Amino acid sequence: MIHIQQHKTVPHLPQRTLLESIEDQKIVVQFHCREGFCGACRTKLRSGEVEYTSFPLAYIDDDEILPCCCYPLSDIEIELA
Ligand code: FES
């Protein structure tokens, strides 16, 4: 499950990136490249683990993830901007 602070809990769907799973629930998320280059989707990860489809090139802090190119490995809690 994906817990989104100040929003709701949504399911993570197999074969869908974190960004796609959130969008499926009609929650607006910032994005641009959708490939880990621009950093527009940068999101705080409060708990849990994610795995990247490929190494992300955009700069992120230690507590941030790029939802456009990762999948949850566990239940996670994120904070959308
Ligand atoms: S949309 Fe560009 S890094 Fe995620």
C-alpha cells in the first residue's frame, strides 16, 4: 500500500511505477520527463523502501525518491509537495 500524507492510502499495482499508481487514483503529481532525469517528481519518502528501474540521474536528497521510475518494495509513506 502507498500511504500519502494528507491524502489517502492507495494500492500499488503490479507492473506500475509509483507515479502511475498514484495517478491511477486521480491524485495530481508533478512530473515532466518520467524517466528519472529532471527531478520534477521528487517526493519525500517517510517510510518504506523503493527500487529503481534504472539508476536515477536527477539530484535527490537522502529522504527523497523519484516516483516516475521506482516501485515500492514494501508498504511506503510519502509526502507529496
Ligand atoms: S518526472 Fe523527471 S525525474 Fe521524475
